[in-house]
Amino acid sequence: NAVVSLHRDWAEEEIYRLCASAELRSEHPLGKAVVNSYKNGSCEEIQQPESFQMIPGQGVRAAVGGREVLAGNRELLTKNQIELPENEGEMAGKYLEMGCTVIYVAVDKVLAGFLALSDTLRQEAPDTIRQLEAVPVTPVLLTGDHEAAASYIAGKLGIRQVYANCLPEDKLHWIDTYQKERHYVCMIGDGINDAVALTQSEVGIAIGSGSDVAVESADIVLVKDNIQDVETAIRLSKAVIRNIKQNLFWAFFYNTLGIPIAAGVLHLFGGPLLSPVFAGAAMAFSSVSVVSNALRLRNFT
């Protein structure tokens, strides 16, 4: 992480402290990352904010020590009519090209500086993308990050379809667009801004360590926080459907064959009547075979 001061009246450590204090009540993964990073690297305690407001897709507004602190993306500053210094674009652009996420920090309507967070890829992420493409599933990156940072991460992962600067409603729009094109959409998210998209998609998958809102909105929660479990979940779902079809076949097969015999069809043609003992045994065998077939899923890997 890097802290950059863009205003001569603000020291980098103070910017860092105010941002961490403002993000203290945030459930967004980036906010949590700032707080945890500050706690691990500074001996000074974080100050509890007197008030807190989450602004979806933009950042947070908080009162810290009697000061109004805004922490979020560039759009948050623009909408609050905060003037940007001339060197802001050059300084922030350098970090964005490196794939960093930039959190701007404004204090009392003045831009103090920004935090550049390096978004470290999970080791298993590239392999997971290749496995999903082999399913086949087409990966798409929807993110609220700047276009430069999003393109950098997408390049590392081999994702060709990227939509950056997405607000929650933008993510909802793109999912709805894919659905109207008759695609089945699986959304994977961990932030509060992903909640609506997780609900809209056919299958919503949340990372277990993500925000409570995302976890509540999802259909599947990855408890182990292992992104490779996404591909495992897809394979498991296909195995379950295949198992259900097999069980339905055998259930219909036994009943189609057994019910006429139990009704005495064979007896009409001079054959024997079906003994209740054999009928009960056949019914039990039908149930056992179906249950045994379903239990095979316990060995799924």
C-alpha cells in the first residue's frame, strides 16, 4: 500500500489515519483492507467516527474528530464538488497503471491525498479462470475500479470482457443484458455493491469473508474463501442433476414394470400372481437403489 499527500497541509500518516477511521464501520472489502493494514502497521489507535454514511459505488462519508472525511473514488469527489489539484491525474494514473485501486481522501471539502492499494491476485485465480473456460463458462469482470486498474487485473487473469467504473446499478444492467441475450449468469462477489447483482443472477456466489449483505444475497457461499470452489460447485451441480435424472429413470422403470405385474396382468395370461412378499421386496430394492445412487455424491471431488 502507498499513501500519497496531494495537499501541503496534510501528512501521509494523518491521511492514512483519517481514512482508516472513516472506513472503520465499512463492510466493503477495500474498507476492511485499509483498517486492517493500518492496525497492523501503526501504533496509533483508530478513532471511532461520530457519524458514518455508506455511499454505494462511491465510498463513505464520516465525521472523525469533528472533521468531515470523504473516502472513495474520484466520482465521490466530483459529486461533492471537491477541487482536484493539477498533479492528481498524473500521480493517481501512475498507480492505476500498476493495477492499484486508488481511494481518494478529502477532509472538510479539500482533497488531502489518496491511498493506493495493490490488489494482489489469489494464486489460484488464473487456474480457476482457465478451468471455468473449459467448462465452458465465459468469464466477465464487473468492477467499480478505474478502467486502467481493471484492465491490468483482467490481463493477468486472461479475461477479455471487462466493464469498469461500475456502480451497483451498472452491474445489474450488464447482468440483465446478458440474461436478455438468453445467457445463464453466475455472479461471484464479496462486497456490499454486489448484493443486487447477486440477487438478479441465476446463481449468486458470495465469498465467505465478504460483507454480510453479499452473503445474505447469494445462493452459494464459499466458506473456505477458495475461489477454485466456484468450478467445483459448477461440476457438483451438474453431478446432482445427472443423479436426479438417473434416480427418476430407475423409479419410473421399477413402477412401470412392477405395477402391472402387481395388478395381475401376468395372471390374465395364465401366469402367477405376485406375492406380497416379493412386491414388498421389489419396492424396498427400488428405494435402496435410488438412495444408494444418491449417496455416491458423498465421494464427489
